[in-house]
Amino acid sequence: MNPVGIENALRGDTRWKVGGLRVVDDVGRQIQGYASHSSVNLGENIDFHVALANAEDFAIDIVRIGHYGGAGGRRVARSPRLRGRPRRAPAAGDAGQIRCRWPRSWRLAVPPDWTSGVYLAVFRSANGWRSATPFVVRDDSRTAALRVVLPFYTYQAYNQWPADGRAGKSLYYGYDRAGQRVWTERAAKVSFDRPYAGAGLPSRCAVDLDAVRWLERHSYDVAYLASDDLDIGRTEAGRQRGLVFCGHDEYWTAAMRGNAESLLAQGVSLAFLAANNVYWRSRVEGARRGRPARTLVCYKEAPDPRPGGTHRWRDDRASPREPEQRLLGAQFNGIVRGRWPLVVTGADHWFWAGCGVADGDHIGGVVGVEADGVASSVPVEGSRTVLAASPYRDRGGASKTQHTVVRELPNGALVFLAGSMDWPVAMARPGRRDPRIERATRNVLDRIGRTV
């Protein structure tokens, strides 16, 4: 049995969950913190930097996310009692960047026998407040069938901390004098050295956690990475048969895309289980002494002072112009108004084997939040099969079509694109799960797992 199956046979619990009656907010900042790294290898150290509204004791629980018989997580470690104190939220600096320089509150030495996975550090104050921050534990020594890449660059792009109506900035918004979020006050640089807003779970990370729990429920042979691991090349060919991108992975550097395309050329497959991926061409700053960068940069419509630019991959300013469809097989085409059915095409393709579907069948509620579609003007290499063509209306009321596609390359590698942000929800979330989406996803991942 692979390590994931062994790990998930252990007993989980739900007592660690963040939330309840005492929900942390960015005005009170009752207890919040951040990690020194997005990912850490077995046997390495990771630090946590925590601030409280008042000087009081607190503790940190370390929780691994998985299936665990439906519990969803397992507490694997707890800090000693720690003394906390208030820390200020710094003013915005270079290009709107907000960077905390809080001292280390606790250092975790990751045991060498832990299982690679998605982990939460849950911060618990003595008077009952809880928040969290996520991180990945890697296993750089192990070859796994699949490596799941968590989109930490996109998490930080959306992070509005502190979302207090005054100081917070993301790559989307800042605040005007009336306390309204406005595009004109956004940052062009965001730091990893700050908490995530509110209770600490990043925007849209729920779809990643849905997919992770589903993968572990089915005992897939998986190991885990963060965006910066793909950026710096911790993805050597031969260490995995495929990379899986579970959720909303919108911000990609040139190095990330170059490494993914190199792996694809060497026969490593890519599976994108949501939508709006590889959209903003970004860069990072602040790498030193082998430590990954801690600043994400994307000027978007504004001019970037450095060569190469940071803007949409499909824009003419990119050098060379590289629409995301050339990699993915389709590309972002709209924010979805409401939920719409996925409309099956290519029902005789191996993707739909065992699903019991025919062309034109509707699978309700799968197309939602954001969607991708095929742009006829952008060519792709290899064969491309459209597996769903689903009419929907976007946020402005325009008629659009969502596409689920698979690219199959001559070397045996494939690129799968679900094309809907709600695909992982239809895979895994109680009350929304659809067995046809589950089976089709298994067909993709099982096929990747068998290929070299």
C-alpha cells in the first residue's frame, strides 16, 4: 500500500476545524499568523509567526488534510504553550506590498516519517479564537505516480490581508477613503510574509481541499508540492507520471510554464481539475540562499519596470505571445452567472468509459464560478478532443460555451482541462458529488498513472 493509503487508515478527528462562534476577522485580528515557507521537505524546519490582539497564551496544532474515514483531517502535532503578543500590521511599501516582519513564534521540525500532504497550522488562543495557515509537506526522495501542485501564488494574489476596509491590498483591490474595495488602489506586489485574510484559509482553496480529500479517499499514489516548487524545478522527469492542479491556478511565472512544458515534452502528463489556469504571466522576487522567493509580482495593465512584463499570457506584450490554450487546450472565457449543466460530447472517448453517458446528456450543476472554452484562433499541438460543450451565460449576461478538453501528444503524454471551477465540487463535495464526474476523473488519473 502506498503511504497515502496507510496514512488515511489512521483515525482522524474534527476538533481542529477553524470557525464556530468565534470567527477571526481582520479588524479585531484576534489571532493570525503565517508560515516561513509554502512547502517544507521531510526532516526540514518551518517557522510560524503569530500575532494576537492581546498578550495571552496560545498554541499551534498541526493538522494533515485527507479523507480519514470522512473526518477530513488528522492532528499530527501540537506546540507547547506559547506566549503571544500584539503585532502591528505594517503600512504598504514598494508597489503596494504589505510585508510583516514578525518574530518567530514557534519552529516545527518536520519528522522524517510524516506523509507528504497539505497541512494546516491552526492557531488557538487561550480565550478560544482560532485561525490557520496552510503549507505543504514534501517528500523529495520519493517517486509518486502523481504530484499535486497547490496554487500558493494564486492564493497570495487574492489575499486582501488585512481586509479591514483601510489598509489591505491584493493584486485585485485596495481600499478607497470610503472603505470600498477598488481596483485603482490594488498592489502590484504581494508578500507571503503575512497572514491570509480572516480565519486564514485562502480564497477558493476549498476546491483544492475537496480534490485532495477525494484523491486520498481513493488512495491515489500522490505527493504534494507548492507553486514555488514548480517555479524552481522540484519536478524532475522520472519522479512522477503526472502533475495534478486541483483548483484555481491563475498566476504562473515563465519558469513554471517552462518547467511544465519541459515535463510534458518528456512524457509527464498534466491534469487541471478546475478553470482559469495559467492566465496571468507573473514573476517573483526575494529568493536568497536557496530559499524560494517571498514576493509575487504582477503589474497587469500597468507597465512593469522590468523586461518581460507581467500581464496576461495571451496579450501581445508577452514575448513571445503565448496564450494559455497552447498549453491547456482551451482557455478562460468567462465568469459564470449561476450554475449550468455540463453537456456531454465525445461520449465514445475513453474519458467517458463506464460513465453511462451519451452525447447531449446533461450533468447538472457542474459549470459554475468560472469557465474555460476553446478559442478557434489559437492552435494546439497534438490531438485535442472536446469532451463537453456547455452553453452558459456569463456575469454580464452574454452567451458563452464552456469546454472540457483533453490533449493527447505523440509521446503518450496528455493534458486534461476540466474547464469549470466547480468540477472538484462535483467530484467530491457531499450534496454536489456526481458519480459520472467521479468516474471520468478517475479515467483520466488512472490513465496518467499507467503512462511513462
